[in-house]
Amino acid sequence: MKLDVLLGLQWGDEGKGKIVDVLTPEYEIIARFQGGPNAGHTLEFEGKKYILRSVPSGIFQGNKINIIGNGVVLDPALFKGEIESLEASGHDLRKRLLISKKAHLILPTHRLLDACYEAAKGDSKIGTTGKGIGPTYTDKISRNGLRIGDILYNFDEKYTQAKNKHLKILEQHGYDTGKLAEIEKEWFAGIDKLKTFTFIDSEHYINNAIKQDKKILAEGAQGTMLDIDFGSYPFVTSSNTISAGACTGLGIAPQQVGEVYGIFKAYCTRVGSGPFPTELFDETGDNLRKYGFEFGSVTGRPRRCGWIDLVALRYAIMVDGVTRLIMMKSDVLDTFDTIKACTAYEINGEKTTEFPFEIDDNNIKPVYVEMKGWQTDMTKMRSESEFPAEFNAYVSFLEKELEVPISIVSIGPDREQTIIRK
């Protein structure tokens, strides 16, 4: 048995949480492999909405084991709030949620450093959520981080050393640390909550599970175009969001990877700063935001909206090795007369279908193909046999352009609004 990977192919917010929830019945273990609480996965079922930040999205399905892998960075205070919210709604996670000892901790001072560094950038801000993700990964790479396992070994001493290093940096920047004591109080309460869960050597646990032929789904956060190496740098996240990140974020070898599910929206969105070649600033963009309710599940920030970008999407499929595509929010396009898709970029008068090193919206002109919209409410459909001809034409066009089959189509936020294509 091989481990399957599910990840986003655009700039995040593709709807990964819903699809993990839908696919979970086919798996025994769901493992999150990177990212932190800046990535929110929204799930809706039985008339209720849930937002997950660090907990894998398979937590609602039966007695499946869910793992927070070593590639994740965890904020104990936010974790405590997330767990207590789930417990209040009747979901007891203690026997079903395991946490890697090698996952890194987001410290209170990491959050202060995040805000300090972003403020220092002035007009060059990258749009961080201020959750301390970047500084935590920085400490990880510079070998100064604290991990979940450190909670069990001389933790107070290790914490004080890390905190004092950060305070010196903040002092050099003249940054106000007056809120630190309040943040620390919540943070240490989160540490106490963490101690009630089981810490594991996740690399051993997962590889042993593979040997036992257990079905495992690795869940990614954010999206491929936010990858630290292959995204629209520097407007990216601090981890590897591509499928290779599942290997380093869980401790598995590349030959253990089976299917790679790539999720994308029928259009395109982005949150925060950074290039977005197909962004729309007109009524069409406003309608995409309104109909798609495009606001961040964690931050509440309005998302920038535009037509689907097949140049970026083909690039993401290539670096991820996607074997199956999943198209989300198809219903958002239900009312449009015309649907557009960017098939190439024109840069300095030359056309290219390859994603360039330098992505500057001022120099990139999207080359669009126009298709007739279906102007049909698809939200109540339960079979692909009900799809209008114009929608089928759109799907066929995308499959031809992307050279990967679209296996699942989502036509609404609920579990039931998910069509498996044959």
C-alpha cells in the first residue's frame, strides 16, 4: 500500500478541507504534513460549519487516526482554542489525534517577531497573517527551534533561552513587547492542553502503518503557488506545500507516494500581497467574490479574484506530479454568460505557456480563451448526468489543457454537493 497525497494547486483556499473530509472514509489515517495555523480549512455538513487550523480535516469521520506531522508548526494557544471548540460540539479527539514529537512550536515571541518584521518592510509587506509562522520556520532552519518533544525534556530552560534570544532582537528593533505576558499566559495554558494528547515518533508510526498496508492520506495546507521554492517568491509561505513536502513533513520515501490529488477552483483567488496575473478589478471580480464568499476562513480578509490561470495550474501539476484533479466551487460560475480561461502569458510581446521566474503583473498580459457559460443552478445536482452541456464542455477543455483527468467536481460547500466522475 502507498500513501496518497492531497494538496492545493493555486494560491491556497481551494477547498482542501472539504475534500479530505469526503475522501476520509476510504482511509484509515489522515496526516497533515506542513504549515501552521495561518491555514484554515472550512468544512460544512449537517447544517454546521467548522474551521480547522492545525487539526487534520479527517477528524470528523468515524474513528480514523489523525496525525499532526513533523513538518507542521503548532501554536499551543490556538491549538487549545481549536480543540475546545471541537469538544464543545461533541467531538472528542484525544484517542484519535496524535502529534509528532518533531513538530515545531510557535512561541509567543515568534508572533511578536512576525509583526515586527512585517512592520519594518513598509510598502514591501508580503501579507503575513501575523501568526508567527515565518519566524518559527526560520528558527527551525537555523537550528534554534523548540519542538513538541522538548516539552518532555528540560522545557522551562529551553523556552527561556529561546525567548531571551527573541527579546534581544525585538529590543534592537525597538518593538513594544508589553503584550508578551498576556500572550504567554494563554500559550502556557495551551502547553498544558497539549500534554493531554499523545506525542509520537510519527516517521516510525507512519512507515509501520504503510508496512501493515493501512491506507493513509497526507493532507497539505495552503497551495502550490505559495511553496517556498516554487511559488511566487517572496510572496509565499515558509514551507514546502508541494507533494515532495509530504516526504520531508512526514518522514516517508518518495517511492511510498501513490496517488496525488490536486485541488483547484473553477476560477482563481489569492489573499494578501503578491502577483496575480488574471486578477479582475471589475464587476466580474466583485461577483466572483460575492458568489464564492471569498473571505479568509482564519483571517476574514477578502480574497482577490480572477479567471482560472492554466499557465500556473499546468506548472503546479508538473511539480506536484498530480495524477487526479478535483475542481471546486464550480457552482460559483453558474450565473456567468461567458467563462474565460488564461491559456498563455504575453511577456514583452512574446507568448509563453511556461510559468516564468519573474512574475510581474505589470509585464504579464493574460491570453484568454472564452467559452459560453451554462447559466444553470448546479447546486442541487447529484450526478454528472445532470451537468449542462456547456459545463461539460468547460470540464473537457480543462482536461485537454491540463492532461490530467478531473475525478471530482464540487458544486457547493456541503459533503452532499460532491460529484464523483466516472
